[in-house]
Amino acid sequence: MNTMKNTEQFILPEMNRERNRSRRNTAADCSRFVMPAEAKNLGSGKKYYIRTYGCQANVRDGETMAGMLEQMGFTFTDSVEEADVLIFNTCAVRQAAEDRVFGEIGSLKSVKARHPEQVICLCGCMAQEEVVVEKIIRSYPQVDLVFGTHNLWNMPKLLARVMNKKERTIEVISEEGDLIEEMPVRRSTSSKGYVHIMYGCDKFCTYCIVPYTRGRERSRRQSDIIEEIRQLKAQGTKEAVLLGQNVNAYGKDLAMEDGFTSLLENCAKTGIERIRFYTSHPRDYSVTTIDAMKKYPNIMKSLHLPVQSGSDEILKRMNRGYTSGSYRDLYDEMRSRIPEITFTTDLIVGFPGETDAQFEETLDLVDYCQFDMAYAFVYSPRSGTPAARMEDDIPLAVKKERLQILNDRLSEIANRKNSLYLGRTLKVLCEGPSKKNENVYSGYSEENKLVNFTGPDGLKDQIVEVEITGTHSFSLDGKAL
Ligand code: SF4
């Protein structure tokens, strides 16, 4: 047993409360963040490390936690051994990611034995799952603090309790509570800034855990979002990335008419050089959003629009709320209004009951839409979701074979589409040296193409004109002009 803890305080997640919640279309209240007195200076002379998994929303949450920790006096370290506070900011979308987290926490037992005062925290979507928290309580005594997505703002107070009173603390709230504004932030990249525009999801796709782990849809006030973008612009950040599980639903809870388009236009009017947004849902897409994308040069002409399957029957069982035909119509509308738009998507193969013919329909849709890129995954059941109660009847070998066929098709299309960029000049937002080769820069073009390029010193965080000299399925090569 961990010798550090004197007592324990547990508030456990209740997924049933999320499952049975009413679809309240009322706005969440807003409060302003205040650092609690007991947490001030808690980190003086101490170090923190945060490991973030999953989507950009989690990255943004990790930036908020880093901001709070630094306001408490902690400094960042990239060494797990050296960290006094070690945070696992987790993702629950796939089982494989959860298994990895448990593996990593398991391996920390020996680190903790050498460094018994080290505080290990688990937060993010996994923390909202009952099965995860039960497993932590039962088998991972080295974890000192667990908090959920709805009380991330309360982390300083919880951490103070663990560090000052030596209380093992598990506090996972299953009600969303207020939106907390003016939280500190330590941005992880200087070229672009992630901006939450809303939290949660009300769609309840049958395979997805997010509505249970992130709660109902709550939109931030437009004025708070615009202020965050103005601050990014003032500090020289070139790109604002608007984040939500389903950005097109922005403003519904605030009784706004066509809220996302109105927000997008007002973000564009701040004059920041680039705006992107993730993730869109085909069900809520409004034609006015396409018009705004066309009208404002600083809204990037690239769209990530997850389709998941090309089979109407599978889409129905996924509860996606559209058909393959209506997705194609939306795609056609986009293409006719903005011919240069680049299109990416998400796909799942091997959903329960998916026949060979239904998989072929997905391939047909891929051929029709000619996606620039797609994230394709094998279906993985998530405990507590409706799909987990369906028979997972597609053998793993068949799922893997379908994934291979799909990925081959996607890569062939991506390769062909990327080859059209050879010799063209693209505007690339330089993020710094490439992770794979520090002698070249990497960044994203307006079309959201990953470009690796050579050029003189000092290009980081600049928008650079790059001539494309080579193309691959998932990236382009070039040289700065
Ligand atoms: S839209 Fe569907 S897939 Fe996306 S987060 Fe919501 S429930 Fe999950």
C-alpha cells in the first residue's frame, strides 16, 4: 500500500445520470475562475508533468491544467521521474488507449516507491467511467487523485487536499455545473491556439462514450470566445482552432438562431490570420456556414466531416441521423460552392452486423467523396454505450482485413490528390522543426496539408510561401521561397 495516504475521500462517477439526463436546452451558468487560497504557492520548488491522450479538446484541457499548475508555482518538467505531480489526462474513445494508460500507471509503482511523495493524478474522459474508477480503487493504490471532466477547474483545491492532508481523493462529478471562464492557460504551441467554443455532446451515437463522459452540450458565451481569440491575435498567434464535439450545434442552448455561423463570422472579423474548426456533424450542418467559409478569406477552406459508414442501415444503427445520400448531397453542395475545399473524414469498419455488402457501400462512398485524408478505425465496443449491448459479431480478422482494404483505397486517393500539388506554391504556417527530422520545418498549408520543407532560420510561427517539390499520401515536401 502507498504509505503517503492518511485518509480517503471518494465521490464516484454515475454514468446512469448522464444516460438518463433530459435534453435540457437551457444555457449553463457562467462563473469566473479564482485560485483557492490553500493552493497558492503549493507548487513552489516543485515540478509537474502532464501526459495528454486523445483529441484536441483534451490538449486544450491539458493547457488549462498547466496554466493552473504554473499559477500555483509549479514548473514544467519532461521527466516522469523528476515530477512531483504527474497527471494522466486521458481519452476514453478506444479501448486500446485505455489499456495503454493502465499499463503506464502500472509501471509507475516502482517510480513511486523511489519517490513516495510524488502525486499521481488521473483525469479526462476515462475518469468519468465507473469501471475505470472501480479498477483504480481496487488495483492502483499508487494513484492519489482522480477528478473528472466537469470539475477540472477544481484541480488546485483537490491537489492541495492530497498534498497537505495526505488524503487519497477521488472526485468525479456527473453533473456538468457552471462554465468556468478566465482559467489560466499555458499554450502548448505558439503558432496556433485551441479555443473551446462548447463542451459536451447530445447526439448519443450508439458507439460513442463522449455524451456520458463530457455531458450535455454547453456553449460558451460568444463574448468570451471572441476575447480569447483577440488575446491570441495580440500575442502573435496566427491560427485559432475552434473546438467542440459537434461545433455546428453551437448556440442551441443559448437560443441563438444559426449560432455557429454567427460565431464563425465574428471570429473571422477579429482579423486573426487563420480559423479552423473541429469537429463538424453532418446532421447540424447549415448552408450559411458554407457561405461564411466562402466569404471570409481567413476561414480555412478545409472541412473535417465524419461520415463513419457508407451504409444507411449501419448509419441508422449508429444513430447518426443522416443517410449516405444526404451526406453526398452535403458534400456536393460544399464542392459546388467552394470547389477548392479539402475534405477529410472519420470511418469505422466492423460495426456490429456489418455485412460485406455494407462495407462495400463504405468503399463506394469513399470513391464518391475522394477524401483528401481519413482516419479509419476498427470498431471497438465501449462499456456503457448502446452498441456495446449489440453482438460484436465481426471476427477481428475480418475487421482487420476490411481496415486494410479501406486504408489502401484511402491512401491511393490521397496520393493521387496530393500529386496535384506538385510545383504549386502553398502558404504554410510553420510550426517549427519536424518531429522526424530537425533539419526540415513542418507545418500546415491553408488546405490543411502537412508540409515538410527546407528554408532559412527563423521561420517558426510564420506563414511561409512554400514551393511543393515532392508528394506522398499523407504529406508534401517543399522549399521556402
Ligand atoms: S457526435 Fe456522435 S460520435 Fe461525435 S461525440 Fe457526439 S456521440 Fe460521439
